Amino acid sequence: MTKILIAEDDDHTRDALREVLTMEGYEVIPAGDGLQAVDFFRVENPDFVCLDVMMPGLNGYEVCKQIRKQDEKVPILFLTAKAEEIDTVLGLELGADDYMTKPFGVKEIIARIRAILRRTASRGAGKTDDDFTMDDLRIVPTELRAYRDKQEIQLSPRDVKVLRLLFDRRGKVIDRNTLADEVWGVDYFPESRALDQHISQLRKRIEKDPSQPRIIRTVHGAGYRFE
């Protein structure tokens, strides 16, 4: 699971980001100030960092410097209410991968995080050991994408986890509780329809004919299966 450190002193913004990113399947580590962010980074070793610029203790720029001393490659996205060009330049010169100005939309920040993760993953060199194929669909977890011929399909971390689980246990029926436990974990409630809705939406994107799925097949009264 991709682990994201969010360093943001505004409780509302931090909680909103945590909720949205958790729903997308990321593991979120919230920090309320710069000093806490540096400590959490050292202990948790996250895969991605969102840094607010104006924070008590240490500002985002100082946190970025501290992180870059420990890790030169982890992706860093600055979040700020400032829009001046000088701030953008400074942030990028300190080693940030991108910059977003508040306020921003939920879809916008998710798309930006995915894009940065894809871009930084590609720097490491075309590693394809984790790629896998389901029917005529090639799934590339490091890119959060799937490919069918020339068609490119965007995936969320949770989409990848669903597909990977079905692939690893191909031919076997995975009941709803097992799928929910392994993909949703503590965020899933048995009475929720979140799993079924997620499967339905995923089918619309990856199946040639969602009404007759070949990748995620329903085994009525039992669960789901990939042959």
C-alpha cells in the first residue's frame, strides 16, 4: 500500500485530505506541524509527501530540506495558499516534484499525486516485475494504469489491490468478506455497499462488456473470481 505523509497545520484541510486519500486506498500519516513531519518521515518511511508551506515549528521549505538529506528520491508535493512565482521556484529548487495552490479540488489533488507517482516510478527504470495480465488487460501497478492494445485505463491503488488479489488467487472464488478485509481493511463495514459499488465502477472501466465480465466474474451467493 502506498504510504503518504501529509504535513498540514490546518485541521480541516488535513482531515479532508486524509479521508479522501484513505478512500482511494492510500495509507495516510497525518502530521500537524513541521517538526512532527520530520519525525514521522524518519520513522514511517513514506512513499509520498504532501507539505504545507506555512507551518509552525518548521515551515515546508525547511521540512523539505530535512527530508532531502535523508531521501533524495521520495516524491514531494507542496501545498500552499501562496501563488507568487518566487515561492514556486524556491520549492522546486529545494527538491519538490510539484506545487499546488489552495484551494484545490479533490479530483485535482488525486490526479496530481497519481501523475507524480507515475513520473517518479518511471525514473527508476522500467521495472516491470510487478506487471500482470488478466485476459487481454495488462496491469502496471507502479503506474496505476492498465493497458488494452492502445487504450490506457487509469487505476487507483484500491483498484490495483482488487485486481492483484483476484489474479493471485485465479480460479478460486474470493468471498466478499475476504475481499473487503484484504482491500478495505478497517475502513470497511460489512453492511456497506462500498465493495459492490467499487466492483461495478471498476468493471465499467476495465471490461470490454461490463454486462458480461471476463475479468471480474460474479459467483452468485459466493463472491468473485478471475479464471
